[in-house]
Amino acid sequence: MAPQHLQHQRRDGSQASDSAVWPGVRLLATAAALMPVAGLAATPLPFPSQESFRQLQLAALACARENSSASCEPVRRLADPLLDHPRLPAACKDQLWSLSQKAQVSVVNSYSRREAIAQPAQLLLLACRSGEKPRPAPPASGPGATTPQFGDGKP
């Protein structure tokens, strides 16, 4: 028995097949089916290193202390690209935003200005830790790899 296409009644009374009524359905279904696969093909961005956050922290503390454009410009230059990083948690981005906004040269280097920069700088390393668990090291193999033997202590 040959497959039959469903027929739909048009407003003018003529008959139309499924493919004539919905010409873009197949294209749309194909595109929707391929979208998750395309997302998996991209490699995820690596999480920024703790060393990069430490450099930003030291730059921010120098900005708070020195109150010069030479010391405050690196803070904004280092913090701004990290704000767009997709893997950083919101708490980290809050500290980065605060640093990029407050690391400005001021006429008076008051205690409140220094603290407004130093406080998010001190929280930066804590807020910007990776939540991923480290992968276990592969087991050592070869002639030098031995497992400790527990015995009664006699040779």
C-alpha cells in the first residue's frame, strides 16, 4: 500500500498537501535539531587562573594606595574583559564591576576612597574561585610506580 499524504481543505475549497501548507516546517525542524549539536562543538573558555585575579588584586591595591592614572588604568584594563567571561560567577563579576567603577583617580585620596577599592580587591580571590572539582591524576604506571604495602613492620 502506498503512503498517502494528508490533505487539508483550503479556504477556497481546493485540496493541499502537508508540504504545501507548511513549506518551512522541515527547514525549521532541521535547524532546531542541529542547534544543540552546534553548541556542543565549541570548546568552552578556560576558567581564568588565580594568578590573573592576583595580578588584578595587586593592581587595585596599588591604585588605592597611589591614586595615579598609571596605577588605576591597569585595574580597568584587567577587569573589563573578565566581566564578559561566561564561566565566572555573579559574585565575582560584582567585585570586578566594583573595581572597574571605583578605580578612578581622585583629587583627594581619602580613607573611604582607598577602602572602596581595597575591599572588593580583597574579596576578589575568594569570589572568583572555580567551582569545578579538580580532576584526579591518572594512576601512575610503570616500573617505578609501586603501591605502599602495609604489614607488620618486619622486613
